[in-house]
Amino acid sequence: MDVPAHAPLCAAPDRHPRPPRTPFPPLACDTHAHVFGPAARFPYVDERIYTPPDSTYDDYRALLAALGVKRAVLVQPSVYGADNAAMLAALAAFGTGVRAVAVTDPAIAPKEIEALHRAGVRGLRFNVVDRRDNKNVVPVDALRAVAAKIAPFGWHIELLVNVDEAPDFAAAVSAIPVPVVLGHLGYPKSGARNWTAHLAFAALLRLLDGGRCWIKLTGPYRISDAPDVPYEDVDAPARALIAAAPQRMIWGTDWPHAMKKKRMANDGEMADLLERWAPDAAVRRRILADNPAELYGFAPGETIS
């Protein structure tokens, strides 16, 4: 596999995950994971900014079994651009209990949307962070045009953006006529420590109050200044978001943790963090099971086969 200088090789995840200390509830869902490779079969785009090691369908299925997770959502990573082949192959291999968020050309035709919907896709991802130019510029006009196409299918838009550095992000989200999912607790580039005091955090709370968005409780290491779990500086923003809108929170592993610069913690260790942020079992059940079922349209009792 070619590893260009502009796209360094990432560390691999811990291949021996342990279960969470407190078992997850039935129908728990990992709403944020990527599959990579095999690179020989699914090559990466040249303009990527990182090169992941193979982290395949089989690897991910083993992780879910270890964590006791019965539902999952695959998210198209930036290293594949708009070529969803690897993700769709994994989706087909799972069969049931798994949904996906794709990346497509904004000019996607309705027939293509229909085909992706049949495959299990329930949203489109726009990543304005992992790119070389126009970082944190939310393409509102393009998003509105795409939203009009996907709305009849009940899809949402997943937006990866550093909320604290995106001008008028709240106005942009409000202008999009489908649900908007924001990753990594809003992904503040300035970090988690002072996130709750930031004006953008207040704007995020207003969006949640108005039912305009969902938040993924994912990738705490991406916004933490701490070198290792439990990433204490993430506690305050995570708890504040959960307290403000537990009905709009979803959880995910962010496996296989591409571009993680800290120690590669065990996924069981990171799964334990949700209980730290949400000690109430009923709230955790809502975040892990009820909310994902609503957003991604899982049928009652549907699980990975």
C-alpha cells in the first residue's frame, strides 16, 4: 500500500477489545464507525490526508461482538471520497441491523438515492474538516439542494465541522430542511476545556432546544487535551449536552480511530465513558438504543444477523 508523505499511516486500533464494565442495553447501537480496506481491493483516493491500516468488516464485526452491540451505523470516511464501495460491501455483508451514511456528488439523481436507500443508507455526510482547503466553510446552498432530494426518503445530513470556527454555523443548520447530525460533540477545534463557555456552544444548545440537530457523543480524544482516558475535560460538555437534550444524543465508537494521536485506548475503556457522562441507566438506554432507532429507522427488534 502506497503511503504518501501528505497522508501518513495511522495507528491501528486495539485488536483485543474488552466489554464495557456495565453491559450495554439490548438493541444498543454504535452510530459512528468506518471500514477501511482491504486496500488492495478498495484503494484510497490520492488527495486523502491520512492512510489508515486495514480495518475491515470482519474486524468491525468482532468489535461489536466484544462490546455487546447489536446495531451499527457505518459512515463513509474521507479517504474514499464519494466511492462508497467498501462501505456498501460491508453493509451487504452484515445483512440486517446496520445502516450507513454515504458521501455522494451533490448532483446525485433520485434513482441513485433509491438504490442507496434499499442498501441501507439513511443519510449523507459532508466533511468540511478533513480537507486541504475551505476548512469549516459550510456549503449551505449545496446542502439545501441535496436536502430537498433526500427529504422524501427520511434521510438526514451528517456534518463534520469545527463548530467553534464555522461562521454562522447555526444559521446554516437552521436553513437545512432535514435533520442535521453533528459529530464529536460539535468538534470544537479550541478543545473541550472551555467549550461550554464558548458562544458557539450556546448556539448549539439553542439548536438542540429547537429540535434542529442531533449530536454524536463520539471521539472524545479528538477534542481533549488529556493524554489518555477518561479525558476528564470532556466531562463538562458531554454532561451539558446530555442534560440539555437527551432525546437528541447518540453514541458511537469512532472505530478504528483514524488519525488518533494519543495512546490507542481499548474500545471497552472508551465505551465506559458514556456511563461517566450519563450515570442514569434510562438516559443511557435512550442514547444507545431509542434515539438511534428513531434517527436511522431500525425496525422493532431488528439486530445484526
